[in-house]
Amino acid sequence: MNNIAKTHGGYCLKKPERIRRYGTAIRKALIKDISGGVEEDLSAQQVILIDSVIDMAVICKMMGEYVAESGVMRGANLQPCLLHSYLNYKGAIHKHLVTLGLERREKDSGPVYLGDM
């Protein structure tokens, strides 16, 4: 693959099929979490936020694949995509999910005792 095809650690010319499936799976899961799986029950704002989350998640996924292939460091510095973009995208995804009313679900692990720590 030539360097022109790589942008922020992702492939800007064509999304691989696995990335397309990843985005589709996220979209279905978010719609299910928010409306029980019925997209027609979502507002236009919710659809826009979901689509934005998917776009950003796909970019982060492609950056992750790039870093897995190329390594975290470039010389003595972090890969530029990690240094400049990755955390910004992750933070924006988090804000969108909070706006959509989604929150992290903790597993019910029962009570925690000091002796168990």
C-alpha cells in the first residue's frame, strides 16, 4: 500500500469490508440500545449523532489497526494519529454517547469487601 492511501493511520480511498461490517454492527447496536431496534422511532438529531459516532469509531478502528501494524512509536515520538487525533475522537465519541443518553453498564459483581482487595 502506498503512503497516499494512508491518512491518520486509516485507508482513505476505500474502506475494507471488515470495517464496513464493524460500522454496521455498531449502528445496529446503538439503535437497539436507544429505541429497541426501530430506527423510525429515533429523532433526526439521534440519527445524526449515531452516524457521527459510527464515523468516528471507524476512524479510531482504522487508526488502531494501523498502530497494531506499524507500532505505537515513530522514531522517538508517538505515531502522529495517536498524538493528535485518537484521544480527540474517543472523547467526542464519549460526549455523543452521553448526549444520546447511553452510559457504561457495570457488571453486577456483588458487594466488594476490603479483604477481597
